[in-house]
Amino acid sequence: MSRRQVTPDHRPVAVVSPVAGSVREGADGADGAEILQSIAEAALEAVPGADTASICVVHPDGSTDRLAAAGELPDGLGVGAVSQLTCSFFRAGSTRVTITLSSARDDNLEDSRQIAELFAAQAAMTMNFARTTETLQAALVTRQVIGQAVGIVMERYHLDEERAFGYLVRQSQDSNTKLRAVAQETVDGHNRQAT
């Protein structure tokens, strides 16, 4: 989609629809970095006068890590951006994540703040989606390890599933160790004995 194809009356729907599609596709295998990249590219296309779009983590000391970037400042138009528009969309303590649009020609990117905020909202949803996915994957791995440990305890001590799980819970409480750590230790010990 070129910048000329987006009309002011339809801009919010026209620019957010492809990005929303990218977020939906993320559930089918695209990772968070790919989705953030598509958000940066779409933001660059949607904001008239923008030459670059970037999504960055800004650390408390002021240093930044770029998560995604699109475009570049044109050669021969000076040393840097004439206009910048930055929207923060995620904050954890003093660390924040921003989307920044820059222009070497246009000194009025502020007129596009609402559009930039739409992209910031999409990026925030993407980051939350990625964090939720990681949490769910970690929970699944933990569940699998606990299941393996229960099976090992059942076999080792000739217990039913409920009692084997209770055994692991007591081990966890007695050692003041998380259940997943006790389960991992049980599985690791069993694997060492098997080799």
C-alpha cells in the first residue's frame, strides 16, 4: 500500500487492518520480531512525510536496542531528522518501548500522532501476545516435566498417580523448592541412572 492510496477519511481502518492481520498470523507461526517488523513497515507507509519508523527499547541509562526498523533518511537532505514523533507503548520500571517516526523533509509529523498511536497499540498487543505465548510454553514444559516426574515416582515407589504427585508436593514443601525444580531434579536423576 503506498502513502497516496490511504485517504484521510479511511486512514485508521486502512492502516490498522494489515497490521491486525499480521498479529493474527502470529498465532500461526510468525514470531514477535517479524510482527514488530511488519508494524514498523506499515507505520512508515501510513504516515505521510515519514522516512523511517523504528520500534526500540529505551533503557534507564538512555541506551536503546532496536527491535524493528523500516526506511532510511534520504541522502543529501542534511545530517539527520528534521522532525520526529515518538509514542511510548510499554513501560516496565524505567525501561520503555517506543515507536518513533522520523522525517528529513517534513517538520510536522505531530499531525500524524493518532496514526502513530494506533501502531503503538498494535505493537503493545504484539508484545503482550509474545509474552503470553512464552508463558504458556513455559507452563506446558513445566507440566510435561511434572508429568514425567510423577511417572518416575509411580514406577519407583509403586504408587498411584495421586500419591506420586503428593510425594513430589511434599518434597517441594520439605525442601522449600518449587515443584517444577523438584520434578526436574527427579527427571534428571532418573535420566542419569538410565545412562
